[in-house]
Amino acid sequence: MEEYFLSLVSGRRRGVWPTLQRCGLSLASVPYGCGARLRNWLFDRGLKKTFRAAVPVVSVGNLTLGGTGKTPCVEYIARFYRDRKLRVAVLSRGYGAGAGRNDEALVLEENLPDVPHLQGSDRALLARTAVRELGADILVLDDGFQHRRLERDLDVVLIDATNPWGFGRLFPRGLLREPVAGLRRAAAVLLTRCDLVEPEVLRQIRQRLERIEHGKPIALAKHRPAAWINAQGESRRPQSLTQLPVAGFCGIGNPEAFRQTLIGLGVQLVDWRVFPDHYEYTHCDIENLRSWANALPADAALATTQKDLVKIRLDRLGERELWALRIELEVFEGEEAFHDLLSAVLT
């Protein structure tokens, strides 16, 4: 269903019926857009109540639905403050968590075991809890750009270079969560996955951002493969699966970016499966994956993301090893200005 929706709103699906469907989605996006604009207008004029935490708040968010790489960015910022001997807490809504903690929280807990991660719909309450009970010195608000009830000292917005404008339309006709003009609320823009697009595409994105941002910092980043890890805690170099037949699968917001990363590592991608974002794997899914794995060549391996591995918790599927690619954010342009903004929050 998700794949059909993306092919529809992107315009890849052609014909009379898809065209009619897009017309219907365009009509549905009108009230959505009006609601988003009204909500922002009320917050801008102080007509909706906000909560100010007792410590600084740094928000990481985006303009579009789907994966822009927020989790590696949250980890990057949390490490920045933790390395400065501050007690950091991460606050998030917890989409896709069900009765437990969602994949993003599990990944952050695995990579940053000394940074508490609080999940819940009331981020103001989470902020009070983090300060009073956990002694947090600074709060990192995950996916917080549209969550305006909790005031923040710094708004960082991520733009995915592989699909920066959500097909140029508001949801449900496109992937925009609010009009692009909302970027003017941001203190800085972090352009992610810059290594997956051509330089000319990157130049055009930056030009549009500079027109909107009016001199605000724009940093460029990529998601750097850090290591292959498995459920037993073992790790391998990112290049260790190069030239091996690999079958990949994932249930994340931007599966194509993961596929491109695998190809960039030089693996022989022999098969590929995609599940919906934040997918909760059932026993039936695992059995189907085992059957799929056993049909692969004898020397093949399975590759997935860390977000998927923390839910599957297996080091093999059938007779094939299962490895997850741990990703780190690397800011390769504009890092000094970005760090200056992060540091300014403390003063």
C-alpha cells in the first residue's frame, strides 16, 4: 500500500484512474493545508499555549513524511552535548511503538546507552520528567518541528537531498507536512544524503534553501556506514561484505536510500524486499524471510538496517547470516557553523 501511494503521488503511476486519484488527493490536501497554516498562525501569535522547559531544548525535525535520517542526527547532537559532560535526554512521540518502545528508541538506546530516551504524546510532561527525575541539563526533541507546544531554543530541520520537497505537494497529494515557507522558523538546515545525488541537483536545492532561509546556516551531511553489526553484538568493517551476494530488506521511511548505500559499498545485491515504515515483524514474516533466505546462494548474506535488527533480534535467518548496517551522520560542510549554533544554546 505504501509503495503504491508513493508511486501515485510521485507521478510514476500513469493512466486515467491514477490521474483521478491524484485529483482526489489534491482536494483532500486543501483542508490539510488550511489546518497546518491555521495552527502555525495561532502559535506564531501566541494564541496557543506553549511550555518552556527549565533547560535548553534542541529540536530535530523535517518538512516531509518519511525518513530524512533524523535518528542519526539525534544521535549526533546527543553525542555533541554528552561529550561536553552534559546530562542529555531525548524526547520523542514514539510513532510505531505499539505497546513498547519503537525502533528509533531501541537504536538510540543501543548506540547511546547512557542517554535516556523518553517517549509519549505529551512532550511537555516528558520534559518535566527528564529535568526533575533524571536531572537532564539539555533536551533533544526528536521529530519536533511541527510539535510547537514545547518551546525550543534551537530548531534544526533536515532536508533529504534525494527527495527534498516531498514531490512538491502537501499531504496527502504529496509528502509535505506543512508548506515549505515553514522553513523560516528553522535556525539551521541540515541537508542529508548529499552523497546520493548529483552535484547539480545539490546546487539547485541549496539555491532554493538560501532564498527561503535568508543567510541562515546550511550544513551538508551524509550517512556514513560505520560497521556491520549482528544480534550477538559482533561487528565487521563496512567493506567486509563487498563482492559477496547480498539480499537486502528493510522497513524504514526511505528504503531506496538504504539500497543505494548498499550498492555504494560494492555489495552484489541479488534480491531486495521492502516493508512499511516502522514495520513490526510477525512470526509469519520471520518464517517467510527464512524461506526466502534459504533460496539464496550458499555464500549469500542478508543485510538490513539497525532499526529492523533491533526488532528481529536474530543473527541468522535460515542458513544465512543476518547483518545490519550501523549508520553515522557525517557533516562534511558547514560543521563549524553548525557546532557554533549547538554551543550557543548553552549560553
